[in-house]
Amino acid sequence: MTDLRARVRRVWGNQLSGPTDPTADARWPDPPARKGFFTDTSICIGCKACEVACKEWNHVPSRPGGDTQGTSYDNTGHLGADTWRHVAFIEQDAAAQQRARESGARLVSLGMPARVGAAPAASDPAEPPGFEAVRWLMSSDVCKHCTHAGCLDACPTGALFRTEFGTVVVQADVCNGCGYCVAACPFGVIGRREKDGVAVIAGEPVTGYRGGVAQKCTLCYDRISDGLQPACAQTCPTTSITFGDHADMVALARDRLAALHAEGRTEARLYGANPDDGVGGTGSVFLLLDEPEAYGLPPDPVVPTARLARMFTAAGTAGTVMMGLAVAVFGIMGRHG
Amino acid sequence: MQDLANADCIVIQGANMAECHPVGFQWVTEAKLRGARVIHVDPRFTRTSAQADRHIPIRVGSDIVLLGALINHVLTNDLWFREYVVAYTNASVLIDEDFLDTEDLDGFFSGWDEEKGAYDLASWAYATPRPTASDGGEEATEGDDLSDAAAGDRYGSGGPPLDTPRPMTDPTLTDPRCVFQLLKGHFQRYTPELVEEVCGISADDFAYLADSVTQNSGRDRTTAFCYAVGWTQHTEGAQNIRAASILQLLLGNMGRPGGGIMALRGHASIQGSTDIPTLYNLLPGYLPMPVVGHHDTLADYLDAITSVNAKGYWSEAPAYTVSLLKAWWGDAAREDNDWAYDYLPRLSGPHGTYQTMTAMLDDEVAGFFVLGQNPAVGSAGGRMQRLALAHLKWLVVRDLQLIETATFWKDSPEVATGELVTTDIATEVFVLPAASHVEKSGTFTQTSRILQWREQAVHPPGEAMSELQFFHELGRRIRQRLAGSDDPRDRPLLDLTWDYPTDAHGEVDAEAVLREVNGVGLTGESAGEPLDSFTQLRADGSTAAGCWIYTGVMAGGVNRSASRVPASDPTDPAHDWGWAWPANRRILYNRASADPEGRPWSDRKKLVWWDEASGQWTGDDVPDFPLRTPPGFRAEPGAGGPAAIEGDDPFIMQADGKGWLFAPRGLVDGPLPAHYEAQESPVPNPVYGQQANPARRTVAGPDNLFAPSGDAPGSDVYPFVFTTYRLTEHHTAGGMSRWLPFLSELQPEMFCEVSPELAAERGLENGGWATLVSPRAVIEAKVLVTDRMTALRAAGRTIHQIGLPYHWGVGAQAIVAGDAANDLLGIALDPNVQIQESKVGSCDIRPGRRPTGPDALALVAAYQRRAGLVPDADQRSGEDRVMDEEAGDD
Amino acid sequence: MAEVRRVVGDLTNRAAHAVRHPVSTFLGWPVPRQATTGDLLGRGPAVTSPTTRGTTHRLADADRVARSVCPYCAVGCGQRVFVRDEKVIQIEGDLDSPISRGRLCPKGAASESLVNSPTRLTKVLHRRPHGTDWEHLDPDEAIDMIADRVVRDRRAHWQDVDDQQRPLRRTMGIASLGGATLDNEENYLIKKLFTALGAIQIENQARI
């Protein structure tokens, strides 16, 4: 049995959970390096240029007739079919800042925390800056392009696919709008666009938005295929959003984290940089200044397939038992009939 | 702007850089990542504050107290940069002995004329020895017109001339009449305690700011200040910037890398539209418009704006003036007609946009062109603005969208209140579609004075056309109509050089216009050739140039504004990307980056230095100094102009070559900044007996009532302070943002920002509606309750400040509409530059939506009555509305 | 069989390198591709649609690129304007600009929708005195009408001298507001023409 598992793993890799190279798993021959984002929220100015540049490039529809949402400067709300970048605004008092620093310090003291990933503690941390009466966190959220993507594995039509860059993209021409992916995403990123819409392209109305299909960030598949940066990363005024090889992004994130920890800012921590997390690490890596929940991010996202093997085993066992019972019952009944 | 990355400390005050200049803010981010300290001083905690090392909340309108206290801190603790200050500023200059300070006169400087409501500037002048030697040390003033309450804008960019370029000095800085001692005396009462009392800033915050600034200034380190309209839009706007200039001069931060004072301007070419001004008081290149009674002849004009004895390049103003007249009137500008100087119309006082609005209300203006602006939403006193439009005979609006200024006659708030009735409005309205920035070629001048050429990408759609094409065509047709006229009034039009090449689409060749702006030689070998430098301009009619400071943009016949050589590395100043005036210098007055001997103050902060071997100035920027004038150069007595610039005179546009800690001329409300409360203020002025800037200007009359200030009766009717501002997601009055879906959805509704304390006090709910009432108007806004707004303790009371973005307007055309914050504003102006005080006002706030229709007016009137602003009936007459120079009556 | 392998290998390589052709044989159908590429779970190259394989981006289709500058604030960010069939198809930051390094804020990033806005004015509109609605006016006629009014009201509000007989030579009948969003060349012609007309009430946002 153990031998069989090892053989399966050799052939299949970690197709369902754990650290792996998703591009190789999808059997792209000779793929380029996996691509991803590093979003450093510590230098985000909340300008929302990423939201606009994304919509301009991808012709994502606007939400007409919106009201202010009364949630700081965030009137976008959450990611969805028509929002592929979303800047969150979180206002915190001094107590919340202290909690964030302490929770970060606990992660540091654990060494390399399994859940969110962090650089080792700086050897000689500086006197940390004090807490202000208020701080204003801003963070541009985006599709995580997970190593193990729930949306992709839930998709029954092959509309979602793993690109040669290791990213996850919806093919609107294949999607049948079943919505399984929406439920399967542990981050609530992907959404189903309800209605057909009209795109205005170069000033001309074009029937551009197919309704009834799932939509989300493509990591500008069309742009990166030609060596361009994604629209959001290119426009970001402060380089809060950077784009590049995933390995470089993780390294950059770790460097920045170490620098902040050296300043005593233990509230900083990484999100998505840990390949042992529930989604095998994400293609979009974040540096956060508080716990993920503060930003509306799940603290411990788990892709549904992570439990697939166990579920199959359980289901198989149950099936076998049922089958045995059935045979037994029918045998008895046959004897009686 | 890129130079901010070289700063060791950046103080952003009076600006919200991360929100309003996000891409410029990358240089602040970069400085910060290199270890610089960033401090944001602002009434609100904004997206800039979020990125700062510390946010210091300040009561609006109290900036001079904070800056003055920093000056005092630097002076009393001996933290000033002695070598720099002694060599490069006017610290040692003796001032006229008739000068009296606000310390002596409880808030007034000497020379106040109660009747005129203005200062006589004579006693602020540099002291000069009397012509008779026997008088010994006795001093007298420069012999200027004592009755002249001069407007600050009458002198152009060089400021007023000084006939004493080599004034009397005391290099020991101990003479009680010297600038340094006057400075000490003036600012002595600006203490940390006063800061706490007036600004609401704690002693700890002040110490942090003072230490940050002083520890990051000197030979090895530099501090930069960034400001925007948070400093300018006050009745003491110009003095806010003066205060920062004094501090930066004392700390030796001017003309040096990572130093200076960065003006963050708000529009793509607002710098260009000041350089080549569509402004009433200026001609191109900061030459003043002639003023009746002062500049009646060319000789009067030139005498008034410069002096042959003055140092520096401004003394060449006659060459700039004559070259401009030659550019405009060509062969009709001859020596025997004073180069057609008489073709220029004359000013008789301020003719700014608010004065013009009152003239409209008085039916004195027939036609009004509105070009890419939206005064119905964007100007202070929105109701008056819209009512004024209804008094016009005709209005031409040129824009990309059907903005509220174009549709005021059908959907303005006054139509809703019944004050305007569409069919009663006689104004004829023309709306002409404009070309966007990609549909025409031309230059913008950005905030660091860099001209950048834009290539035309496509032709304008439909009937849209550029201003260039429209005005060229309009001028052509006006000239056609006047052809053959022998009326001398028409000569300036008929003689105007107006022959610009056009293409098949009728589009004017913008480069031909830029060539005229740059200037050409008119005689000899250089005839028709573009000039390379303003130093080639002459007053003898041999050169023509439309804007002398731009001369060189076409040097060698090449359009330098179109240069696009990227930076080779992040430290490369990229001199071949665009072209900066003057002479492609990126940091002004950069001679000051070297010590008096011409050596960099430090290796870390070197920029421009004297190279003995080659006998010239050199470095990483174009030296802003006569290239071959050595550091030790001393001019001949009696020399004037550039030849009189001595080796240690870095401020080459100043008549004495020095940075002015004390401004002997050029400002009309004081040679030193003094704190006054805003026109509307919740507190009595804690610094002086004089409450508000005595020289400020206001519009009188029932449409522009002001809330009582301080403890005056009725001040409790409008108990809260409001301040207006922009958001990242929108642009000014919304003409370029509220029509765009991707921007509108990000900030869809007008809102107000209030502290939790104020919300509790007034029963305001986050996400609910609030009604705001000022003595001018009532508006409604969604409520955003936030800890980012804090109640301050100042002058012994709790001050609640309310934040109001001003992007929305009432109309039917935009994707998002809403009430306009500017409607709440009154019209009170800085006396130097006539800018309105839009950063401070008094109001009340209450929960719920505002009344509509006539009830809205009734609510405003009820408040006015309660505050005692209107006695009984609303009396309204034309005379009430004349521009008043309010005497210090409060 | 060897032949088939070669063709399929070729196909997947093409997909991998973004050289995309619609595949017309049944071998291009997803299930055979799952088998032949090894992408048995149907996550990668096996499930790409012809549209996906044909992915291109619109910048590659541009006829030309104009170098421009953002029209909003005064930072002066470089823009590249991509044009196809005489239409602007995209505006993005100019990576070469030492001022902006390719970056744009939300307003700058919205520039394409600014110039291509469906609500943009493209026709001259005229509202008669006391009128209740717009009427279209021929642009040529509009400029003529404006020129007539300028000439008339310039005269009507002309001042030769002040009360002390000092020269004024000006008209107070015509005013203008605007310029901070316009080009230097435009401001130059505006100031030049109005000054020659004797109009002095010429202002822009710089004082507001």
C-alpha cells in the first residue's frame, strides 16, 4: 500500500496538496518560470490605480449607480466577477496596532511559522516605532493563483486552466456558468457574471461581456504572454504591487519582511509564501501588517482537493462496506425469495 | 520632484501628496525606503499620513505658528547653518529705522493705512546711507512713492527693484536693525507653548518635528518641504510659503539636493499657464501687466519693474519686454512707438476671477469664455458663481463633457430653489467640444518646470477642436471683421502677428507657436533662427521672444521639450528628457549647493561646484549661475545686471543676489509672516490683538456673509470648522472624472468626514446623511465617521474639524452628482495673489438630508438671522458688492 | 504512431510558446490531448480553447504609438497612446519616463476612457436666450457668431482712459477663465489674442 502511494506520488506529484510546481503538474512542456505578484501593503497608498488599470485593460464592467459603502474609502467591497483588484482600507486604533505587533511577534518567536511564513527573527531588532492614535492599512487584493487551485479542480468543463506561467485563467468561451468554481475558491475571489453587458472599446460600444460565466483576474495572461507586465503592477505608483518570477517575488517578500522586523515592526508577516499551507502557497504573495483576518483574508485557506484523497479513501471504504452489506442483504433475500 | 528621493527628511504640510500626486509620491516612498523620515502635518489623517513616520494633526489655518516656532527653535538654539546664512541670505542687512514689527504694534507692521486698508511698504525697505556723507550713520529709505500701497503682483518675477543692491550690512548679525535680529524679535513669541495653544499640537509632536528637521539639515543632510493649496488657499497664503522659505534658508536647505520647497501643483499645465499666463496680472515670463498711473509709458513700466543698478538677470527685463512686444506686433513694434507698448491694455486694480464674478453680477461683463474649467462647481461661493452666469449676455464653454457650468440654466441648484427660472435667463450659451490631450500636439509644463511635448495621436472627434485651432480661427475672423478699420483701438488686433501654419484639418502647427515663444533673431545672420538662451535677448528690437524664460526650448532649432532620453540609472537627472526652464536647470539656485569658495558643502550633498582647472562651474545639474564667475568675484561699484552678480550671490533673480529672510518689498501684508486667524475662525487670535490678516480682501454683500469669529456674538451658530480638498479618485470639479465610470464607482457620492466625537455630539451616523450649513449655503453629504478626524484642543476649547471633498456638483449629465462643497465657501482673498480661502470655513452640521426647493434658502436665512448676520429684510444692492479692502475692523 | 506523437508534440510546444493555431483534427480535441500531453487531469494544455491558444493583446495590433503626458495633475507622467485604425485603443504609462517610470494613478490609468468617453461632446450646442433646450449649431457658424459678439461687446464696454485721462485702452465686456489644463501654446495664443483685444479679465485655475 505504502509502496503504491509512493509510486502514485512519483508519477503524479503533489497534484492535490502540498508543495509542488503546478505548471509541471499540468504537464506544460518546457514552461517558463512561474509568475506571480508580490503585494507589499506597507507601501500601498490606497490610490486604486490597480483597480482602474485592470478594468481599463481587461474591459471589466463598472458598477453603475453605486453608493458609498461607509467603509472607510473602500466603495468596491470585495473581489468578484467585475472586480479583479480590490483595495481594502482598514482603520485601526492604537490597541489594534499593539495586538498586530504582538501577534506578529509570536509568529517570529515560533521561528518559521507554518501558517503564514516569515523570515527568521532579526538578530538585533531596533527599538520599534510607537503606535499612532490611528493607522490606516491599505491592501490591494487579487486572485491568489494558488498552487492548488480550488476553482480549477472544481471546473467540470475545462474552462479554467493552468497556464504555462503557473497562473489560473478562465476561458469564457468554454465556461458554462455552472458556478462550482465560485464555491470552491477558499478566498472568495472568483465570481459569476450574471448579465451580458456592453463594453465600450475605443469609444465604440461592443458586445463584450458575456453574462453567465465565471470571471476573475487572469494575471493579464495576454500581456505576460508577450513579456509585458500586468496592468496593475505596471501602473502601481509606489511599487506596492510588483510582478515577476514567483521565486523572486517570494525572495523579495522575505527581504522586505526582514527589513521591517529589523525595525522592530513585528506586525509585518507574509501571506501566501508558505508552500505547506492549505493551498500549497499562492502565486500572489502578500506582506501584511496585521493578521489576514484584518484584511478580510482567510487565515487558513484550504483547497477542497486537499481532503480529496482522504475523502476518496473514506468514500471507497464506505462503498466497500455498503457493497458488502448489499451483497449480504441480497444474498439473504435471495435465499428467502 | 525626483530629487525628493535625495532628502533625509521630508515634511509634507499643506499637501496631501499620496492622494493628489500619487505618482510623484513614489519619490517620497523611495526616500523612505532609503531611510528618510517623512512627517505629514495636516488637519486630517490622510493616505499621505498613512505612509508617514508620523502624522501631526493641526488646526486649519495655523501653519504660520508652527513654522514660526520652528524658526524660533532654530534661532534660539543656534541650530541655523551659519556659513550659509551669512553668505547667502540677507540676514546681515540693516532695515530702515522706521520699520516697526507686529511685536510693537500688536499685529500690525509699520505703514498701515487704515483708510486705504493697505500697507505703505516704504518702512520695510533696506536702510541706505543718506546721500550727504556728513550725516554719518543716519539712514533713510529708498525714495519710493510713500503713498503707494503697491500690489505684490505688480513687479513680475524679480519682485520689485531695489536701488540698493549692495545694502548696508552688519556681518556680525548683532545690530538691532539687521534682519537677523529683527527675525529673532519677531518670532520670539512663537514658542512650543503657543503651538500647543494655537495649532493644537502637543509639545512631544513639536519636539519630534523640530528635531527631525534640524537633525536632517546642515552640510551632510537636507530636509525638503512639500506643499500645495493647503498653504496657498488662505487669507495669509503667500505668507505660509514665506515662513517655510525663511526656515529653509536658515537651515541652508535651498538650492541643494534633497532640499528646497516643492510646490505640488494640481493641473497638467498649471505651471505653464502661470509661466505663459492666462492670468490678469501677468504677461509671459512673469512680466507684469501694465497698471494705470504706474506704468503709463514704457519708460515708466521699465523703471518700475527693474533698475539698472540691480544685480542679476531680472535687470534685463527691458530686453524681455521689448522682445515680447516684437513677438506680438512684429514690424509694427518700432523704437519710435515704444515697441507698441501702448497696445497693451492697463489694469486699475485686481481683476481676478472673483472680482470678475462680481462685475458679472453687476451686469458689467457681456461675454465669458470658460475653457476646461467648471466654476459652477469648482470656484468658491458656487451660488454666486452660478447667479453671475445668468447675468451674462453670452457664455462660451469649451470642454470634453457637458459640465455644470454649461447647463446652469436648466439644472443648477438655483433653478431648484426658484432663484433662477430657465425662461427668464437671457444668457446665450455656446458649448464647443474640445480636443483631448491626445488629439493635439503641444507642451505641458509640469510641477518641476519641465516642458514635455505631446505627440498628437489622433484627430479630435466630430466637431471637436483644440483651443489652438479655435482661438486661431476666432482671431482670424475678428481680424477679418475689423480689416480696413482706421480706429486706433483696432490697431493692436490688425497689427498682431497671427500667421500660423495650419494643416489640411485646419489644425495649427503647435511647434510654430513654440518657436515664437522660444524666440528668434530678427536681424543679421541670426534672422529667423531660434535663439538658444535668454541671454541673447536685446531691448533694441533685434530679437523677438514670446516668453523669455522659455527661450532655449528650441535651442539649435531642435524642439527640446520632445527630447526623450531615459535616465541611464536612478541617480541620472535625465536632462535630455523634456526641457526645464530656465536653461534646462533642474534645481534652482543650485550655486547654493556649494560653499562660498565654490566647494560642495559635503560629498554626500554635492551638486554644482567651481572647477578651478576649467575656470567654470560644473556638476550634475546645469549651474544656475554665470558659468565663468568665480566664487571670489567682486563686482565693480556701480555695476548692474548679470555683471554685478558676485561670486557668492546664488539667488541670481533677486536684486541683491541673496535669499530673503526678510522681504523688503514684494508682499503687501508684511515683510515677515505673522499669524492671523482665518476670515472665519472659532477662536480669537491668541497671538495678536489683530484677529485676521488686515490686508485681506473680501466681497461684501448679502451673498457673501461671514460667520462671526472667536467669541463674537453669533459665532456659536456656526460652531464647526470645515476644510475642502481633493480625493485620488476624482479631479477638481469633476469634469474629467465624474463622467468616467471607472473613477465614479470608486467614490460615487459626496461625503463628509467627521470624528466619532462630533458624530456623537450631533447624532450623525456613519453611512447616513448630514446637512451642512454655512452663512452662504446649505449642502448635504453622506457621513463618514472616522478616527482619522480628531477633535483638537486649541485656545482653551475643543475644535471639531469637518472634511469635505469638493468634486461633486448638481447637474443631470455626469455619472455621479452631488452637492458642491464650494457652495459653502465665502470669498475672502489673500491680498498678494487674490486666491480664495477655501481651506477654512465655519459651518454647522446636523443629521439628515437638506431641505429642497425654497426651503433650502429659508434654512440658510434662518441661520443667518440667528447669527445676527442679517438684520431684518435681505437688502441687496449693487454697491454692496464692490470689492472691499477690509480695514482691520475686527 | 510516431507521426501522431510528433504532431501533438509540436502542438503543445506551440501552445507553450504562445504561437497558436486552431487545431482542426480530432487530435486537437481535449480528451485526446489529455492523453497525449500527459495532462491527464485536464488542467493545462489539454483544455486550452482555440481562442486561448490564439491569445494576443491589443498593443500588438497598434498601428502606432504616440508619446504623451497625462492630462490630470502636474506631476507630468509619461503616457504611451496606442492607436489602431485612427482610434485610441489603450493609454498606459511610459516606462522610459524618468519622472513617472511607467506608473499612473487611477485618473491617469483612466485616460483611455477619458478620450473615448461615450458621453464626450462631439457636436456644437447652442442655447438661445431664454431657451429651454439645446440646438445644434454648425461649428463654422458658431465661431462666426462668437466673433460677432466679441467685436460688438468689446466696443460696448471699451474704456479709453480713466477718470484722470490716463490711458486704459481696454474692454471690460469680455472675460475668460481657463488654461491650467491647456497647452502652453494654447495659453500663449489665448493671452495674445485677448490682450490685443484689450480684454484683461483673463484668468485660470492657478488663482483658484
